[in-house]
Amino acid sequence: MKRSLKAYAGCLWFLLLCGIVPVRGAAPVLVQDYEQGAPVPKVWVVNIPNENASVQLSSVQPHLGKQCLKLHYRFVGAGKFQYLGVPNQVRVQVPVHKLRFWLKGDNSKCSYGVQVSDASGETHQYSKNTGQGGIVDFDGWKEVVIDLDSGHETWGGDKNRKLDYPITAITFGIGQPTENEKPLPVESDLFFDALSVDSEKGADETLGCQVSVTSPKYCSEVSGDTPILVAAPGFKSVVAKCWKQGDGFGADTTVATVPLDAKGHGSFVFPANAYPHGPITVRISGDSGTVKDNCYLQLYNRGGVSWNEGMPQAAPPAASGMALVFSDDFKGALSISSTDPKASYYDHKPPGGSQDFSTLRFTSFHQPNNPFGQVDSYLRIRASEKARSAGLISSMKNDASGITAKAPCYFECRFIGPNAIGTWPAFWLLTDYMTDQVKGIKVPCDEIDIIEAYGGEGQRTPNAYDTYMITPHCWDQGEVGKALEKQAFAGLKNPVRMRKSGIPSSWFETFHTYGCKITETDTVYYCDNIEVGRHATLPLSKERHFFFLINLATGGGWPVDLSRYDGVADMYVDYVRVYQGKP
């Protein structure tokens, strides 16, 4: 939302003059006015070339303010039925019942309606076929009112046929005119303005005051005194914090309390050289009564103070008496491949990535949209909506070769993950099923999720804050396996609450080390060498070798929305170690 949205949204009289009449008990909240600085949607088309439709902001006879949105389109008379959509990215946080916009018609006889995308990814379509929308049989401006409680078509997402909030997109749909079911050619312009909803809540609660950073770019590199520009309409001030080096776990620090101007803009200087070198997260928070919001600005500090970086020389306490069988501190060139048997890691879940589970697909190291990078002494795994990729490394490869260890053993990994909606950093183990699979034999396996961290805050998002999950699984082991899995999970007291365990910072605020020790009797989980859970070792875990996997995925049953962070989120891995004891 840009400068004028919040101002207009609170002016009931202004919208009444414009013809926007709210339902009883509700007031109009302007969602998009297409004024200067408003985002320009990217139109999508079906059965016509992309160049046959385009949108731009226009000052030609807007209905409200100084600008509106102009759609130029051309449907052709041949081929299949053609239609297009103009998606407006929004964030309607609370239940609403009516949606309104103004449409300047061209008497083209095109059909019009809307598609509403909800938090689960489900699409709700309101068209003339469902009693909403209609035909552009008029010239000039006309208000379109959509009753969101009416019957309509749905598809995708969780398929529950209910609007799950927040609403994430409102798409204007335009369909080709027809005569006796024959598609007709037409080329013309349509104009849209004053997209609003009727809400029983105020503008701040309806749209959700959202903190964002306009400079520097998310996931960019910084050093020295770095100006940070903030946009947080609806808040009067924000507070910026960042974890800082020090004894033990270090300490949280307030970087700045930032007053905001009437448009919600402000700035502060981040003294990067006074903070840890490498990946850091600057947390910027707004608070206005019941409305709160946090923005997590991931940066890579090229300057700063080296603090706990790199692999320790001493073995972790849980690996006492064991031998180090593998370690990687990612100081050298990355050794990741889908095909090279000499590489240290395979870049999918074996075999072949057929069980890859990220909504942004795990992508191979040698592909143009490679999600992996080596930065100083860190492995960076990036989830990118633009590149349509995320990343996983496995210590076992498709030919069943790789790094494994058998109980008694210990695995550990040090990393920092992102807290963006739908991000899913994890460190986990699987018992070796590949040795048999390459022979054509399918065998059961155990899965030990040492940490599954779920990013995102807000309605229907995990709101994990300082928590993460430890989850054991017994795959393909029948009812006996399900009972063992349930018993093991019940003893873990999930979710792990880091602060209650004596760890003052979370998995996205700074680096932590996550470990798992497997013996003949117990499977014990650690965070920063502090025990955070244990259960009896599963039968198959006693018999088979384990291999490890590290990933930054998206999804996992949660909605995914990286739009606040320009579609990018990073996980940085400092090191990984594997120890083997004597049977």
C-alpha cells in the first residue's frame, strides 16, 4: 500500500461521495487506488499471446484521485475462448463480505468478474455464471459490487470452499465476447479504479499494518554504517533489533527506535561493523494497539566481528569417545551434483528427487536457477520465487554411495534460517534405503527430523517464533511402526521452545547448532549442546546406517508468501559434522 491508501481508507465521507456505500455495520476500506507509486500488476492471458494484453497506470479520466489502471487488450476471432486476468496483490487480514471496484466500460460485450486468492492458495471465482460480475454493455464508470458470501466456483489450495484469511490477491477477470457461442474479435481499453472492501474493522486491522524495507535489498551484502529505509504505513514508529556477539549466547540489542512520518516512512543507520560478520537478521517491529508486525531483514555482513564462525576444534560433548568420520565447513568449492559420484552431496532427496517436497522445487546445482552459493565459509541455500527454486543437499547419492554412520553415532549442523511465510529450513536423517533400492528392493526406513523450523507470522501461518519441531517417523512399517512413531513423538514435548530451554535467541535470529545422538537405547536431540528431547531408539534405527539431509524448502502444508521480501529467503549453513562410535 502506498501513501494515499491509509489516508483515503479512513475517510468515509469521501468514499460515500464517490458512490461507495458500505453494508450495515461495515465501513469502506480502500485496498488500491492506483495513485503514484502504486504497483503495476502483471496481466496473465489464456489462449492469446502475452503481447495482446498490457496494463499501466493512467491519468486519463480516473474515477478517484489522479490515476487509475488502464488495461489494453485484443481478443481474436479464431481459436479457443480467450480470457485474461489482472491480479492485484493485497493483504486483507480480517473477514469481509463485499468487494467493490469501479470499471470504466467500453460497451465491448466482454464478460467480467473477479478471482479471490486466499491464504491456503485456494482460488474463489465470482463471475456472471455464478450471479456476480456481468457483461461490459456500458460506457463510462460503473461500480461493481461482489458479494463474497454468494455461491461461487473454487479450485486449488486446501479445497475447503471457504475464504481463509488473509486474502492475498484480487484478480479482475475479463472474458472474450461471444455471439451464439462463437468468440468475437475485439480490441479496446478498460479502466479500473478504487478497489475496496467493506469491513467492520478499521483500516489498520483490515489491511494489516506491514513493515517493509525499501533499502537495502533483502538478502543483500552490507558493511560499515548502512542506511536502512523503512516503510510502515499505519505505525507511528518502529523498533529495530539485532543479535550481537558476546559471551555465551551473545545478547539482543536495540539498534534504533525509528519515528515515522505521516506516510509511514523512516530511516536509521545500521552500524554493521559493530555486529557479527556473516549472515545476520535485523528485526524491525511495529506496534499499534492490537496491530503488530515484524519484518525480518536478512543481510550478509561483509564487515563486522568474527564470532563463533567455523567448525570448533573440539568435539561436541555428545560425541565424546566417538571418531569424526565426516566434516565440512564449506570453506572450499562446493561439491554438490546430481550426477557426479565423487561429489560430497546429492542435490535432491534420493532416488532421483521423485520425493522432493518443496513448493519451490529443489533444483540441481548445475542448473541456471541453482539455489546454492558459497559465501566466505558458508553454504547459502536460497529459496527464490523469481528463480522458482529452493535447495536440498543429501549425504547419500543415487548410487547409494555417500556419508553414513550407524548407532552409536552423532550428527550435527550449525545454521541460521529465514522467518518468511512458508519457509521451511530443516536438518534431518534417514536410514539407508538406497543400498537396497539400487538392487530393486524397497525397504522401510526411519526418519529423524532433528529440526523442522516453520517460518511466518500472521493469520494461518505457523507463528513459531522461538519454537521448532522434532519429529521421528517409521515409514512403511505398518501399524507397529505407527505405534512406535506415536510413542516416540509423545515423549518429546514438542514444539521445542528455545528460550524455555535456556537458549535466548531463535533459529532465525542468529546461528545455532542442532545435533542428534543415536545409541542402542536412546535417541537424544540437542540445541547448542543442550538436550531438548529424547526417546527410545527405534528398532530400525538400531540396525541401519543413517545419512543426513539439509534443506531450505517452502510449503509443508503452510501457505507460502515471500512477497514482503521480494521473493527471496536465505539459509546459511556454517558446518556439518558426523561422528561414529564403536558398536
